[in-house]
Amino acid sequence: MALRRGEIGIYALIAVVVTGFGIYNFIELQLHPLSEDPGVPFYSTASHEVERAATDIIHRENCRDCHTLWAVRNVMQAVPSPPLDGMGSLHSEQWLYDYFSASDPQSIVPSRLKPKYRMKSYAGLPAHQRRLLAQYIASLKVKDWYLQEVKKTEYEKLTGHSMVDMGKPSSR
Ligand code: HEC
């Protein structure tokens, strides 16, 4: 059965839209490759001295084999570990120091990964290097507006209410 003119028009329109969308996506990907995901917005409050000394240790110990830091990590490794970006909003310096000093880090943060992918113990490092690491990682703070956004979204998901309603005097 032959297509009616109206039907041909509709199919032509769909074809144009679908092709157009494909081309648009292709261009979009060239301009903004997926690997450029900006991740969590964060900043560091550390001094240059602390940053430089800690970065040396981070390079030497290959933390980036497993962790993203400043949105950079070793792409040859695919360990599913948490990014260090913004970690200072999650843990205090003391917590980090104790974690790096633990002979069994999995007694603090349990792991379901294969042993070779798990967080290593840095108990063997000199105390001042563990302190530097803790100080620097603790200085990586998630930007305030982002934390607020996350809290707001979580609140709305959990309660079904907008956070804007909070603190308003009740109508009763
Ligand atoms: C072999 C991979 C590997 C290396 C190397 C490694 N980590 Fe980890 N790290 C992990 C994994 C995986 C976790 C999550 C806990 C686990 O599975 O043991 C983790 C957890 C952490 C945490 C706690 C995150 C949380 O969930 O609270 C911090 C902080 C951390 N690592 C910092 C570092 C630093 C700093 C270095 C370098 C000195 C480093 N890691 C090196 C794999 C690694």
C-alpha cells in the first residue's frame, strides 16, 4: 500500500529530527568530551608549602593510581575508589591522620574490593608525612553552594517537601 502524502511528510520530518539530533550529539561530544566531567566543585585552603610537600608524597605514593585528585587520575587503572576532590568536607584532619596511620585501614572503612585494589596502609610513612597528607586532604573542601544544593536535593527526595518551606511559620 502506498503511503499518503501526509504520512511521507511525517516520516521525512522524523528522519530530519533524528539525524539532526545525532549530528548535534556528535558535535557536542567533540566540544565537551565526557572525560572532561568537572566533578565536584571544590577548593583548597592549604598553604603553598603544605600543598607542595603533600603533592610530592601523593606523586611518590601513586595515590592517583586509584583516586582522582584535581580531576586527574591514572587512566590505566580502573579502581572504583572515592575521589579525593572535596574529601575535606567529609573527614577531619585527625580522622585522616588516624586512617593513614592504621595498619588495617579496612577496620575503619570496610572494603568489598579485591585486596590489591583496597586502600593501602601508610603506617610505614614517617609521622610528619602522614600529618602533611592529612592536613592537605582535609583542606580540600567542597564549595558551599554545591553542598547546599546536595542537601536541598537530598531533603526534597527524603521528605517530598521543598527546603524553602522550612522555617516558615505553620498555618495552624
Ligand atoms: C591501590 C589503590 C589505592 C591507592 C594507591 C590509594 N588508595 Fe586511598 N582508597 C582506595 C580505596 C579502594 C578506598 C576505599 C576503601 C577501601 O576499599 O579500602 C580508599 C580510601 C581512601 C580514603 C577514605 C575515603 C572514604 O571513603 O572516606 C582516603 C582519604 C584515601 N583513600 C586517600 C589516599 C591517599 C592520600 C593515598 C596516597 C597516599 C591513597 N589513598 C592511595 C584505594 C587506594
